[in-house]
Amino acid sequence: MNDIAILLATYQGARYVEQMLESLEGQTCKEFVCYIHDDGSDDGTNEIVDRWIANHPTRFRRLVGPVQGSARDNFLWMLSMVDATYYMFADQDDVWLPQKIEKSLACLTQTLGKCTGFAQSEEPPVCVFTDMYVTDAELHVTDASFIRYIGRDPHRVACAQIIIDNPAAGCTMLFNRPLREAALQLQDNSRVEMHDVWVLALAAAYGKQHVGVVDEPLVYYRQHGANEMGAKSETIGHKILRNVGDLLTGKIRGEKQAFIMQARNLAGQLCLVDSIPEEQKKMLSAFAQVGKLPKGQRVRFYKNNGFTRLHGTTWMYFWV
């Protein structure tokens, strides 16, 4: 079993993937193997990856398997295929700073020490994440904090907060094998938006002490036209104008309901994981079904159970 498995999903990444591979090779912590699964590229990505594996056979390996069709399904499939002590997700178009793995491991060790209620021989499931620099396609930094750029707080890591306002991207995460085992209990991939939201919310479902934060940018998060999930930011003024425009066109109700249904679907999958504490399961199950209650009861449930946003909780109550 390898110490750290880095799972790198590729698709049409020929323009950037070699820089990502170089940044992995340049890590101060060398105790990893990078597993690469391509999802059907025809742009030269595979040729670059094959050449890199041939030159670095002990550190980089290919996973051979069927096309998965999305980043979420690709990462979750890879997660099921690799045995390791720790796991990390990697995106083909980013660049990792040299100490990313080293600092993430240090944070994970500290986080494990804060978890209680587990037998001495039993390692609790934990996940840690870092911040990122937001950059343009040429890696020029446009913002020093991805998390704050998208309007989130890295220290809001209670499960109810993450379900509503996930602060972390998958490429910043490091998590251990017990959390991986729990994550593989996902019943229906289509009920979670992305693999990273699933993993981080699952860690928090055991208790917020199971989530650690390195509040430091350790990735260059490249923004370009082909990002599957990009960083989006807007001023309060722009947000108001967008919502007014959506209200006038009739789009706002559908968009807001879709957002909250994603959160409820996620909660519905979380409460199916066997090892989640029973009280948490009850809360998550109730949240998944809360749409059946009258509006006033829904709002009270949200308030009583901490389902809040960093910005805009009051507005959220209009459409929950």
C-alpha cells in the first residue's frame, strides 16, 4: 500500500498537463504515487502522459479503465481503484507549490489529534484542505485567496455550513483511508454535484473537528475557457443586479430551488453512510426531507440546525 495516492484526472489537457506533472515531481514530500486516468482525450494528452510515465515509472502510473464521462465520476472511480494510506485529487491544469503535500500532511496529523470518541486502535476519518491562488491562463495571479474570492470562509466547516457554502476545491484536499472507505458508500453519484463536495461534507458529518484547514494558498488555480468548474466572484452590487434581472425574467425561483435541491440531495446521500453519528444522520435525513414542510417550519429548521451562508442567509430564507 502506498503512503499517498494522488489521483489525476485528465481530459483534453495537452496544453497544461505537463506543468502539473512537473509541479508534482517538484514536491518536497516524495512519498506519493500519482495515478492518472484519461477520460477519452484525443488532443495529445495521452502521449504527454505516456512519455512522463516512461521517464518516471516509480512515481507516475496509468489507471486503465472505461471512460467515465465527467470529472466527478472519473475521480470517484479512481478512488475506488487505488489502495493507499492517504489520498489527494489533482486537476490537470493547475500547478502545486512545492510544499503543498508536506504542509497538508502536517495539518492532517494535527487534525487527527483533535478527534475524539474513537478507539485508540481506530483512526478517525479526516480531511484537510488548503487555499489557492487564482490565476489567468498564463499563471499570473489575479487573487491571493480562491476561498475568499468565491465569497466563502475557510473556517466555516460545520457540516450544515459546508452543505450550503462549500469552501474548498478537490485539488486542495488531503484525506485518509477511513474517509475514503466511507466515501465509497455513496449510493448514487448523480445525487452529488461534485466529488470534492461529497468528500469534504462527509468528513464534516463526523464533526467539524474532522476537517482541517491550511489557510494558505498552495496551488495556482488556473482559470481558462475549458474549466469544468471555475472560480466565480462578484460584488454585492453585481449580485443584486443579477438577482433582480433573474427575478424579472422569471429565472430566479428555478435557479434558487435547484441550488437548495443540490444541498438536500447531498444530505440524503450523507445520511446513508453507516458510520455517520446517529444524531447527525437524523439531522441530515430531516434536511433532505425538509421541503415537505410548510415554509415557516423550513426556515426554523435551517436556523436551529445552523444551515447558514457567509453572506445572504436572510435572502436564502425567501427561497428555501
